[in-house]
Amino acid sequence: MVTKAAADATTDEPVFRKVFRRLIWFLFILLVVSFLDRINIAFAALAMNRDLGLSASAYGASFTVFYAAYTLCEIPSNLMLARFGARLWISRIMITWGLASAATMFAVGPWSLFGIRAVVGAAEAGFLPGILLYLTYWFPRSFRARANALFIMGIPTTIAIASSLSGLILQMSGFLGIAGWRWLFLLEGLPALVLGVICFFYLDDGPAQARWLSAGERRDIASRLERDCALEQTGATKKSILGQLRSGNVVLLSLAYFGLITSLNANTIWVPQIVDGLAHSASYFVVGLLIAVPAIVTVAVMPLWGASCDRRDEQDWHLLAAMLLAAVGWLLVVSFGLGVVRYLGLVLVSVGSFCALLTFWTFPASAAVLSPEARPAGIALINSIGIGGGSAIGPLVIGYLKDETGSFTAGLAYVMAMLIVGVIGIAIVGARIRSAMSPAGRGK
């Protein structure tokens, strides 16, 4: 007699391998372009800040206005994706943000930069949480960490690519009388337009619309997702959508994501300047190569981390370990004067922060936290609070402390503190989910 688990292994896994092959590589490319347009300002700052007369505080404020606009538009964008479908809405996001990002080349001072970055933030709002929501339409719990890992690998991959590419583009300064940082925004913004058009024709809104799946494969995916939902269903997710959004789990996950995003953005925004300080008098290209190494190590570790998370079904422990690894990395950067040790700290920060990111999004995707109906608003809400706090407040705090103290030490101590707050929140939510999914918990 064939057990249900054995049947799942023989019938469902080939289906999900097929979905992996069809979707993940394309979504990976979309994320690379998305994150390239988000972080290119960190590389542009090596020359732009001087040309536009930006202090560290003003530079940090450019991220604050970006993420403030992003946060305001986040939940409406995810609700629009659920209503109009991923194919149309993700295409719209990419085309508008590509145009806005390229337009950053026209900034002439702090205020024009702030205005353009606000438009970029509003245009890009909803992309990452929208894709994470979209993945829950295709993959059950036992595949989500791997799916998230292969998708989110696009972020450190982008850092590795952007570090070298942006260094080369910056050295175009003076070509056709245009500054290198202006070329950077133009050349790295336009690919989103092309991919936005392709996206409209390539993506399907869900398995039910996928012509490349057979009717039996569509039924396999639907039954597996329904079975996951039934197994994870608890009293908490039988509340109204508003009740779920106000639940303690959502509040704690939002605080944890605040801490994680604070670390991720410090890694993205300030590391080029930290490495520039470690590599005295090095060219932009050499600085770019040094920034790329931690990202390359991260790309190698992430799929192993995601596979281990799915295989052991220990999302909370993997997330806690990754966040603590990032905190240790920042401690090395802050506490040691030796450049090699500080650089090792940056490697640990990158690996820990991104492995935490891929594991984090398995929590809101669980029916023990949010029902499928509450998921679009819930994922957007958690992402909004994390982005709004970690990305809007963090750069401003670090920039202000850098101006006041002349070093990054105080600002990075703030980052470590936010990570520890996140660790406490995840420990509580993880214990609650384990309790809810136990036989006794499901019976409540």
C-alpha cells in the first residue's frame, strides 16, 4: 500500500520542479533589476554626494523619502495585485519604476533628488511583497523556503553584479559631458521597461491559468495547497481579516522585520562607504570588487540554507541563527580596528541578513499566522512596517550619528540593537506556531 507521503513524493514533486523551472529564473531576473534600481544610489553616492552637496544626513534622507512613499503605497499595491492579477500589476510596477529610476539622473540638488526618489518609491511599491504573495499561489509549505531562497538570491547577486558594473559605469564620467553617476541611473534604470513588457506576456496569474500545466498538474497543485491550509488552520486564522492583521503574531513579525530590514539596508546603503574607508585610495572598480565578495559568498550559502530549512522544517531556528549571525558580523565591524576582521564581519552580515530574509517570509505565508484571504494585506502590512521603519528611519539615524560622531560605530550599534529586538519577536512567534500546529493546538 502506498502511503500518502509516498504519493506526494511521486506525484507532486515533479509538478513543483516544473513550476520552479518555469517561474523562478524569471522572477529572479526581475528581482535583480528591481534591486539594482533600488541600490544604485549607494554606488552613485561615491561621486553624486559631492556634486549635489549632500551631507551624510541628507543622503540618508533620500532613502527616507523613497521608503516613506514606498510604504504609503505598499498595501494598496498588494491589494491591486490580488484584484487585477500578477501579470498585469507586476508589469505595471516595473515599467513605471524603470522610468522613474532613470529620471534620477536629472537631480540637480538635495530637494530635486528627494522628489524623484519619492516617485521611484511609489512606483516600486508592492513588487517584493507582491512576488512573495505570488509564490504562495504556486508552492506549498514544504517548498517555500527553497522557492524564496532561489528568488531572494537575486538581491545578493545584484549586489555582486552592481558592485563591479556600477564601478565601471562611474568611470564613464565625462563621456558626452555627462557625469558618471548620471550614466549609472540611466543605464541601470531602462532594463526594467523591457522586462515589464515581457512580464505581461510571460507570467500567469496562478496555476489555474497556466496553459503549460496539464489539468492533472493544476489539480495536484490546488489539492496540495488546500491540504497545507487545512493542516495549519487554527483558531487565530478563523478570525476576520482585520482581526488577523491586529494579532500579536503580525505585530511581532512586523517588529522583527523592522530589525531585519534595518540590517539589510545598512548593508546595502553604507557598506560601499565602509569598504571605501577600508581600501584606502583604491579605485571605484577595486572597491566594487571588494563589495562583491560578501555577496558572492551569500549566493553560495542561500540555497543550502533554504534546503536545510525545508528538510528539517525548522523555520524559526534557521531564522534566529541567521539573524544572530548578522548581529555578530556587525559586532566585528564595530569592535575591531583590524581591516581584515572588519571585512570578515561584512561577510557574516551579508550571509546572515539574506539567509534570514529568505526564511522570514515562510512565517507570514503560514496559515497558522494568516489565512489565504488575509495574506495579501498581511504580507503588505508586515513589509510596510519593516520597510517604513527599517528603511526610512534607519538611514536617517545612521546618517545623523555619522555626522555627529564622525564614524559609523554608533549607527551600527543601533542596527545590532534592532536585530536583537527581532530575534526576541521571532522566538515568541515560532513558539506560538509550533504550539498551534501540534495536535493539541489544532484541536482548539
